[in-house]
Amino acid sequence: TGTWPPIPAIGLNSARFNKASGDYLNRTQGTPTSRRTFTYSGWIKLSTLNVVNVLFQSANGSNDFVLNIQNNGSGNDLRVYNYQGSLNLDLRTSQAFRDVSAWYHIVLAVDTTQLTDSNRVKMYVNGEQVTSFSTATYPSQNFDTGLANGVPMQIGRIQSTSDYFDGYMSDINFVDGQALDPTSFGAFNANGVWTPIPPGVTYGTNGFRLKFENSA
């Protein structure tokens, strides 16, 4: 772990994920509060571009949910998808993420119970909602994602592939049962810079926060 440069209101540590070493984190989920409603929040800093940088995945081989930054041939876009025989969900940002000196705060809020399809999956970067997508396939209403009891959730790897995350991660939060916006995890400081705040959230059955407080 390494200490992040001082930031107002909260000081964070980060964990280094090395693709060459196959670094990742893994846990088996219990029965979720909801397979339809959840939030991922994390601060990331890329070390390598033009590869598949995996943020997290939940997969059992037949129903796979993945969030990553990938090279699709035209740029390093942020992508979330769910594959269950076909792509039930596939959102790819028009924005590319190529700055290896920058920290990005990524929030993914999922609530497939919503009537309007574009409200079922929302992506935010540094406090701003992403509204421009090169690909936009939304899930059907009340769709059950790949997050399920007994299924491994992996931070930094796609199961059974050579795709890993290469870079740094800090303050990873997963909230089971709520679709939250970025204000639960960050705020603009006096200089207009998006910065982390202590999350005041209820995590739900499978929820967690990774602070990376020590090398263990």
C-alpha cells in the first residue's frame, strides 16, 4: 500500500495492482440484499493503457457482470456489461480514460427496477454523470444481474482470463441494495476539485469498504 497525497477531510491509502503479477482480490458472496440494486464506488489510477483494466466482476460462468476500462480499438473507454448468453447490458462511454497521472473516481449505480431504461444503470466520473455512450444497451426492467449467492466477486480481475487491473485503487466501496449517487462518497472542495469524503452509507448483506490501511 502507499499513502495518497493529502486531501482535505480524509486521507486515503491505495493498493498497487500489478497485471504482470496477477494481483487481484476475491470473495464469495452470500445471498445479496438485491441482485437488481447496488452501487460500486472506487478511486483508480491507471498504470497501463490499451489493455482491459478490470475494476470488478461477479461471474458464475453463465451470468457475468463486469466493470472495466478497456481498449476497444479507438480508446480506453469505461464499460459495464452483463453477459448471460447475450449482452443484457452494455454501456461504453464515448469518453476515453488515458491520463496515467490522474485519479478517477468511478461510481456505478444499478437499479433495474426503474421504469425508464436509462435510469437502471448510471455511471459517474469525478462527480459528474456520464451521458454520452458509444454503445448503450440497457437491461430489461427487474433484470437479475450476475451478482448472486455463492458467486465470487473479484476486484481487479476477470475470472479465468489474463485480464487484470494495472494501477492503483483506493477506497473501494460496494453497497448492496441501494443505487447511490457520487455525493455519498465525494464532494467538490473550495477549489472545485472532486475529493473523497467519509462515506455515510449502509452497506447491505454483501457490501464492503476497502480502505487498504496496511500491507496485509
